Amino acid sequence: MKRSIERLHNVVRDELNQGNISGAVGVYGELDPKVEAKALEILELRPAQAETQILQRDRHAALLSAIAIAGGTIEQIARTFWEMMRSDVCELREPRAPEQRGSSAMAHKRNPILTERLMGMARLLRGYAHAAMENIATPECRDISQSSVERHIFPDATSLLDYMVRKMTELVEGLVVFSHCMLENLENSQGVWASQRVRNALMDAGIPYSEAYQYVQQLSFEAEKDRMHLKTLLTLRPLNGRYVTDILPSEKIEECFDVNAYIQKGIEHIFSQ
């Protein structure tokens, strides 16, 4: 979102800082360019270069594209939340009123209506951006067919993005997080999430990369297939005639499967920026 804000600022500063008052056909036939410059100065704009009587619409398309990208970022956040709100995942839940209904047919469902609304609205913004792209090609650089389009897409797109930002803020602030479900889902993976850590530990202990990789891969596939934890399999399946417990100390094996140790540095780095 920070990049989207910066992108919008850049478009306004670099693309929408020009104006045009150049007469009926844009050749200053009955108008001194000094008048244009003075009038635009009052509006804190500068004269556009090499225009006809209308401003070329690549500038406007840049603005609508930046708005659409911002909407796409909100959609990406909403999409991630939506996946985590699925009934079979149950790691997040939307804030909801006490008597709010979900599915009209299935009373047990808690439909993520706000999340899905934001995902749909991003498609509208992309549609507005497409319309702005279509406005760039102007017959003889002077017709005003884009006017009827812009009377809709500018107020609609800007107000819609404002709404989406406000609603996403409400969603994030009121998000219900089920950390115990996150831990359960992690445990249901049978520990294969730690495969890279195990492989790296074996390599640090002197096992060649290919041997460590193939060994951990085979055990991870077996863990998923037979629903047996990877840590358990490490004690049962030898690596070239040696058990992992003879290669790695038990403390190191436990460290490989320490969830907090795995994510702590990343969390600290993200929130320190």
C-alpha cells in the first residue's frame, strides 16, 4: 500500500501538473500563450507542450492505472484473508454483527461478505483503467469522445478506491485471528514445513547437498503419505547407514522444528522497517 500511495503521488506530481488553454483548434490563433501561462500559474499548473485544443489522455490513463493497481493490492490482501477464512482452514474471521446472517441456505456459514466485496470492486477499477486506456487514441487529437467516459470513471474510480481503503482498514482492525487453528494446521503438515531446516542442518554436519536433499525429500513425501511426523521419521529411517540422531544432536533436531525460531527473524525484520 505504501508503494501505491507513492505511485499516486508521483502521477499527480508528474502527469497531472499540466494544463492547456490554446484556442479552438489549439494553435493560439486568437490567444496569446502568455495568457495561457498566467491562467495556469494561478491554477498551479504549467503549460503542456505540443498539444491541440485538448490534453492528451495518456496522463489520465496513468492516473487510472495507478488507482487500479492500488485496488489490486487491496484485492491481494483480501484474497489472502479469504483463503485463511475458508471453513477448512479457519485461521481468520471477519468482524461481524452479533445477529448478522451468513448463507441464506446454510445457517452455519459465516460468509466473508466484506472480503469478497473488496475483491470484486478491484475488478471495477481495472475496468475503469481499461476505459482510460481506450481514451488515449483521439481522432485527429481533437475529438471529445473521452469526455462522456471520464465523467463516470474519474468520480467513480476515486470514490471507490477511497471506500475500499476505508473498508480494508476496518477489516484489518477488526480481524479475528485464531492462532490455535494456525498451529493445528501447521502440525497437520506433519512437520514437512521444516524440511529446509533439516536439510541445512545435515549439510552443516558434513552431508553433501544432494544426499541431504534426496533423504529429506523422501522422508517428507512419506510423512505426507503415511501421516507420520517428519521428526519421527528422522529417527526411524537411516541416511547411508547412519541414523540422523547419530549425525545431529537432539537439541539441533528440536531446533529445526521450532516454529518461533523459524519465523522470529522475519517478523522482527518486517516490523523494524
